Amino acid sequence: MDEDPNEIRLTIVGTPAPQGSKVAFSRKGSSKVTMLEQTRKTLDPWRKAVTLQARRQYRRPAPLGVPVSLSLVFAFERPKTVRRPYPSVARGAGDLDKLTRAVKDALKAAGVYDDDALVTRHHEPFGKVYVGGPYWDGCPEMDQPGVLISIRPLAAVALPGRVAPRQGRPDSGDVDRLRHRLYGAENTQEPFSA
């Protein structure tokens, strides 16, 4: 598979937690119903870990504002009760859709993209594994719990220092605007060095 020069890769360490299961309750004598996240004790620390680590690793001047494709590989510690290797399935580790929802919301909070609605596709590898395997073809090996994230912009994007797909080189107008913003109107220094 060809390397995409605009692909963003993030490695988040922690215990993945699902988001989306709600619990309803009301106080005695009240007709008001309150909805709470069922997994709040594990979800809050996980989302904070994803947000903080993504902010440290994502070094771009602005969030992505274009449609993106997302790859997530979640790794979980193998429970002591699991004797045989399941085929890359972390049972009891949460539903893949709910795990994905927690990471997508945390990436938005970290400023990786403007809105999680911009995630319009998923690409391989995508799934859940146990730390230490077994892994499927194309799945990276993981030595600790967490998630490996790959984000690919689906539209032509000119990230500083990178060549955008289907564009070849950044538009000369973009180069001039960036040069003016970074170095002033009089400087002709090339901001994109290859």
C-alpha cells in the first residue's frame, strides 16, 4: 500500500472505553429524568487521555476542515480467563461503534478536525485486538493497551511541508499568501523546502 504524504498517525496509550450507553434515573419524588453515560468512570479518563495525547502529537496550525478517512486499531489486555486465542477479538471490551465514537469525539476536542461528521470513511486496519496478538494481515503489532489512529484527508489539502494528493505542489497563490504571512511582504524566501 502506498504511503499517503498527508496521513496523520497518532498512538494513544490507555485503556479504551466505549461511549454511548445511557442510563436514566430520577430522584425520589421528582418527575425529572436525568440521563447519564453508563461508562462514565472509564470513559472520562479515556477521552482525556486521547485528547491530551492527540494534542501533543498533532502539530498542525489548524484543525482539518475536509472530509477524512479514519483507521482505528484498539488493543486490550488479554483477560486472565481467556485460554485460547480468539481471532483478533477483544471480547467484553466494548462494541466497536461505541469505542470509535469516544475516539472521534476526543479527536474533535483535541483540535485534529473541525467536526467528527467529517469522518466519512473508515480504512484498514480497523478493529480490536489483544496486546500481543494474534493479529490479522496488515494489522500493526501492539505492545500496550490503547489505540493506533490513522487519519487521511480525502480532499486535496496543502499541509505545510507536505505535498497534497492530486495537486503535485501547493498552489502558487497559497505559497505567496503563506510567505507574506510568515515573512512579510518584502521577503522572497521559499516557505516549502523539499
